[in-house]
Amino acid sequence: MKRSRLLALLVGGVFCLAVMSLYRVLEQMQGAEPHRRGDAPDEQVDEDLSRLQQKIDRLEQLLSDNNQLVARLRDSLLQRKVSWERERGGANGSSDSTYSRADRLPGCRLAKEMKDGAGGVQLLDVYDLLSFDNPDGGAWKQGFEIGYRGDEWDNQPLELFLVPHSHNDPGWLKTFDSYYQDQTRHILDNMLLKLSEDHRRKMIWAEISYFSKWWNDIDEQKRATVKRLVGAGQLELVTGGWVMADEANSHYFALLDQLMEGHQWLQRHLGVTPSSGWAIDPFGHSPSMTYLLKGAGLQNMVIQRVHYAVKKHFARQQTLEFLWRQSWDSSPHSDIMCHMMPFYSYDVPHTCGPNPAVCCQFDFHRLPGGRVFCPWRVPPEPITEQNVQERALLLLDQYRQKSQLFRSPVLLVPLGDDFRFVESSEWDAQFTNYQKLFDYFNQHPELHVKASFGTLADYFDALHRRLSTAGTSLPTLRGDFFTYADRDDHYWSGFFTSRPFYKRLDRTLQATLRATEILFSLTLAEMRRFSVDGRLAADFPAREHFQRLTVGRRNLALFQHHDAITGTGRDPVVVDYGTRLFHSILNLRQVLQSSAHWLLLLDKSQYHHDQSKPFLQMDDVIWAQDALPQKTTLTLSAEPRSLIVFNPTEQLRTSVISVTVDSPDARVVDAETGRPMAAQISAVWAEPSQVSTEAFQLSFADELPPLSLVVYHVTKAAAGSTPRARYTIHRRGDPPTIHNEHFQVSHPPEANAPLLLSNKHIQLWSSWETGLLQKLRLQSGLLRQLQVQFLWYGTRTGANQEKSGAYLFLPGEEGPQPYSSSEPPLVRVSRGPIFSDITSCFRHFTHTVRLFHLDGHAGRSLEISNMVDIRSEVNRELVMRLVSDVANGNRFYSDLNGFQMQQRRTLAKLPLQANFYPMSSAAFLQDSASRVSLLAAQSQAVASLRPGESADHLPRRSDCS
């Protein structure tokens, strides 16, 4: 019996010329310079100096453009040189032929070939250009001194929007529910009161998970007030996501899920669609997110956490506002206007201008007598008639300096921080004092400033209007903003890997949710088709199942928060997240079981729902949020047991299906055709050298049609009729003794000889001593080096040095050290008709490389799994490194959110931790002849620190996590 359903898916001499041109520009500038007279009046001198300053600025821009051109030419020349050396047989040659049109692998289109008529910026080129030094910039420590004449706004007044906000993490130091009860609900309650008191007051809000929870708690009168404030433009819901999502670890499916969940809630309850994005706290930014936002109808966005050196460079070039374009898109269809905050943080001291000591004086939540103070020891002052002029001019100076970093006289100034505006007194202090300052600005036209509270919509509307009037265009940018550093060498590459167990649990829920949504939808459609009147089956709990799906989507969405999937929350918070994911998986399995039950019944009238006695059971059991799944043992007899397999993908899929049975002899047939399936019985290992006598692994392969439910019958077979895996086991110096009556277990016939596995596509050799992969031969006969190594990273040990933690990766000066153990590993080789593998049992991890005896991708690839336990270690990180002979130079590729591939460049001028990047699901190295691709089950960090190498972080153990 086989049922399949298809869904239609709608997817989706140059250098010389440059130098000559530069000289020509210089000549024109000199020729245009007026003759100086010794008796020139002061006005003429000022005018001449101003003209000269403008020309110097223009020259700096030309020099910057020329530097980028030279960098690209240098790379091209180096590649040609390396290729020439390789042709001569140079032993150390490294060719990145990815960049050669002639040698490029078929089917690969390079973003570098994209041409942008607006002269776009590629972030990879910016990284090549920057020196990444960090000189003291004065008041703006990570920047530079900003000057202005004072008459820049005479013709175009400075238009300033102060945007109040409160960043509410849906879990971090407290759980989601604790934050809501202690802080968030009070913020939103006060928001209703304080915005209603004065129509000039405004605010933005981002986290719909909190907003929806609060909405459920308030009455209809307050809901009407919310709608009035939204309609009047006093309250703007920005981004509209369920959370402010992490952009490094999250898969695009989950990013889209949390965005849809939030947008649907807003449409259903408020009838609004956000127009602007607000991402001030994710630890780096991905263009995949911008693509989803643009597809959801957003036109503008604000980002904050970008490498301080990149911010400084963009500030000098006045490119902090740009059109962010996809690397693979040559058209402007995917463009979204992006505003990058220029300074260190999104708090008040780092948003009004370059001097935090001054800006902190205008955070009126820090007035003397409160619980929060200014670390620069100059407190704010209440605004009075006596000091309003002095205070206003001091603040205006910061505004003017900040505005010099942008191309338009429209200025965005956020006012807020984490969980701000909890107390009524803070609302009064901020709004009352700032309104006095704004009144002073607006009453003195000679200051040429117009200031008001605003929202992102207000700001971007004014910005678009000013840019259009002035005919000013913004630059186009391609690339991503990883890896983020907030200061010095503090690169935030640790969270790419922190708490990998929960990163994997996230993907498990994601896959379960998608499969359940598809099967549930197919079930409802089939019910309506089957029923005469189009109604659903009376006993089918559609409403309860839909609620389970909704909760599952929302829990997956909540976990995309930038302190959840990142692993940066405190331990109790992580347990809370894990419990939510765990319960959702269990609930979704109920929907799967009941949907498959109805679809498989020939007589639909026989359907009866009883959750206490489900008709179908899952093949594994998860006992707790922090436990690994345990396989359910299937009891076999002469009576067939039904095994149902669901393929939730829209492709024909060849899969190896494995279940645990109680007999070493089993037979599997396709229930619809009676076709027997080739199968293999393997041992279930209770310990590295101990075979279970009660459970056996039954594996068979089949082609599963798209979106299909396939039923197999499993029965107990005659003794010895099912092919069994054969094992060789050894350990250097201490050969294990294994007694088992069901499997052939022996020692290798030749000590120290490489271990060999092969199918008709691949041969691989592994070390006899460690079992780790050394090389392989492809079907073409090409022999390639591909070694697996394991390494330890420690952390810094200095008395005043910060150590690696949940956010940061700060390795010790000794760098990576080869993994070593006090005892040699037990190496176990399995050979069978369905798959063969080599398992190495080390003290801290069990490593398996498996080869399937199949056609298609499964037979042409290796499956590597690592079971790791480093709970006995402190401040150590385990890394698996692949060492190949691929000549990739300093370039490799990692994916962004499972949505697109991004080129990476390993730069010697950056510290080791800066060259690690996020890998949501894939990475690869390539040259003109070959590619080594790595697909991951969950997100983690990846680097290629030397040509041919790929290093992937496994678990981390830190006393700071």
C-alpha cells in the first residue's frame, strides 16, 4: 500500500589607466585652483579653504576607489602567478582557479562577475582594504575626530528624529515568562498611558512574541487604544518577527517561520504590515535575512552589530546608509535600504553622537538618585529654563557631529536600551526633558535644526524625501557582516558553536514541523475530497492538531532569538528553551501519527482517535529535553509488522532506513507490491566492545517517491537468511576480546596495514592505529588526500585576559594542539551489503565514517558522525579538521542560513578567531579540478586556516558559558 501526493512548489593595462586618470584629476584640480593673492580677504581665504577641503575629500574618495582596484588587480596577478607555478610543478603552489572563467567548475556562477552600474561595494574587497588596526580615536574611541564648520545646515536644516525603543530579549538572563512578568508587561502597560498623554510622543516595538502575550492579557478598551496609537503613527511595530532573530545559526526556514508568525499575528489583530526592520542586537548580519524582509514587504532596515573597523571605514566614506543587494542578483529587485548605526552600542551613551560621556548626560533615566548612573561620572541634569540653552547646544553639537557621517541632513537617534521604560518615572524623565530641548531647538531657527520624537517610518520617509529632492544616490553593497568584533580582538565566533546539542534539537523540531505541516495539510485535503459535503472526519481532532502546529511554530520561532539558538542564555533559560522544543516535538508527533493513520486506512469509517492508545508509534523515544533519542525495539514474529516511512521532501529520495528489532533474522517487503527489500543486520553496541544480545539494527534501502507514505512489512525470517555485518576490532597494545554468537568478529589479519572500505564509487583508506580517514580514490581513478584530524583549542591564561565564553572564541597563544589521549582508541570496522563503516572510540568522542553501497549522491559521499562528551574538560574546545590536497588558496565558501553560499577569505592580518565563520548547513573548498563539500546536521563554526584545510568546531566547554 503506497500513497503519494505531489505539491506544486513556486520557488523561487587597467592599472595604468587608473593611475593616469588619477594624475589627470590632480592636474585638473591644480589648473582650476585660483591664483592666490597676498592680500586676499578673510572671506576669500575661508572660501578657498572650503573649496580645497572639498577637493581633498574628493581625492580621498578617488584614492580609496583606486586602492580597491589595485587590490583586485593584485589578487588577479597572484592567481596567475600561482597557476604558472603549478604548471611548472611547484611543490607549494596554491591555485584558486575558482576565479578563472576558463577553469571554473561547470554550473558555478560567481558573484564577482556581477556588474553594478551604480559602482557597488563588495564587503570582501573592503576586508582586503582595511588594516584592522585600532588606534585611539579620541572621544569616539573606535573612530576619529569629527569636525564641522557650522554652516552646513543653513540651506538644509538638520531634521532629527529621536526614536524611543525598549529592547526586550525573549530569554537571556531570565526566561521568556520571567522577563514578561517582571518587566515587559509593565513597559507595555506604561506605553499605553504615556503615549496617550501627548500626541507628540512616539515609540517602536519589535518582539511580537511579547506583544502577543501582552495582548492576550489586556481588555478590549486597551486593545482599542493600541489600535488608535498604531493608526496615529505614535506606535510602530518594526520588523514584525516573533523575535529579533539570530542571523548566523538560524536556517532560512526557521527565519521565515518566525517572520510569518509575527506578520500573520499583526495582520490578524492590528491589520498592519511592517515597513522597516530593526535588528540592533543580533551578533552580525546576513543578506539572507534582508532577502526575506524584502519579500515580506519591508523597504528599510536598521542594523547595529558590525565590526568596528568596518563601521569606521563606512563612516569615513559616508556609506553608513546603503542599498543592500544579494551577491547573486544583478538587478535592484532585492535591494533594501539599510542604515548602519555608527557607534559601539545601541544604548543612549552611544547613539546621540561620538562622545559617550556627553550622550550619557542626556539619558535621563540616569538622573542622580536612581539605580543607573553614568560610568563617565558626569550625571544628567534635569532641563530647566536656566540651563536649557547650555544643555541644548551641548546636545546639538553631538547631533551635528553624528550627521557628518551621513549623506543627508536627516538624522536617526535611538533612545533606549535593554528593557527600558519599565517604570512610569522613566517615561516622564525622558519625554519631559527631551521635549523641553526640542522646544528650544524649534524656537530658535538660527540653529537650523528641527527635532521631534519619531518612529522608523518617520525617519525613512524623511530620508527618502531628502535624497530624492537632492538627487543623492546611495551606494550598493553586497556581502555579509560576519565575523563581528565589538572591540580589539574580541571576535564573536564562539556562539557559532556554543551548545551544539540544542542547535541540533532546533533542526530536529524544524524538520518535524515541516513534515507535520505537509502531512496534516494533505490529510485535510483528502478528507474534504473524500467527504460528500466537504466536511472533515467527525472524530479527527483537527482543531487540537492545528493548535499543536501553532505552538510548534511559535516555539521554533522563539528559539531563533539571538540569545537562544546562539547558546548565549543562562543555564536555566536554556533548559526552558529545550523543554519548549522537546514538548513541541512530542506534540507534533501526535499530529503525524493521527494524520498518517487516517490516510492509510482503506475504510475511513474505521478511523477512531484515541491518543492514549495511538494506532501508530514512532520508531524512537525522547525521554527528556536534554536526552538523546532511544530507538524503539520492534518485536518480530511470523505475523507482519507494518513499518511506515514518510518522505516529506518534494524529490525522489534514495534512503537507508534503519530500525531496531529483537531478532538477528528479519525480512522486509514492500507492502503494496510484495517486493522483498535487500537488507542488512548490524550489531547494536551497548559499549565500544560490548554487543547487545537483545537488540539488532535492521537496515534496508529504497527509493521513496516525493511526499509519500510508504508501508513495509517486517517479519521474522529463517535463521541465517538475512545478511549480517562482519566486524574486525582492534586496539594498539590492548586487543579487545569480544564474545558474540550472532556476528563474525575478528582481528585485522595484518597489523599496521591501512584500513580499506570501498563501494563502486569510492575507495577510502584509514589509519590502522586511529581509524581516521587518510585518503580516497574516486570512480575516475583519481587518488586524493583527505585526512581527518582532531584538535584541542585552549583559551587565554593571562591574569587580566578574558577567556573564551558563550559569545567569544579567544584561543590561547599556543593555537590548536593535536588531540591526544592516555589510551589508544578502539577501532571497529563493519562491512555489509547496505553500508560499511569505521568507528573510532576515543575517550572524549566516538567518530564514525560510513560508506553506503548505493547509487546516487548517497553512494558518492561519506557520512561522518561524531558523538562527543567533553564534560570533564574546562576551557577547551574540540575541533575536527579535514586536510585535503585541494588548492583553494585562502578562499573557501560557507552557507548563509542554508539559503546561499558566501565566499570567505582567510586573512593573515586578522587573528585566528576572526577567520572562523558561521556554517548553518554547508561549506566547501574547491580548485579548478575538484571540490570538497561538507554538509552539517546543525550550525557550527568553520574555517580554512591553511590551503586545503577545513576546521569545524565541535562542542565547547567553558567556565564562562
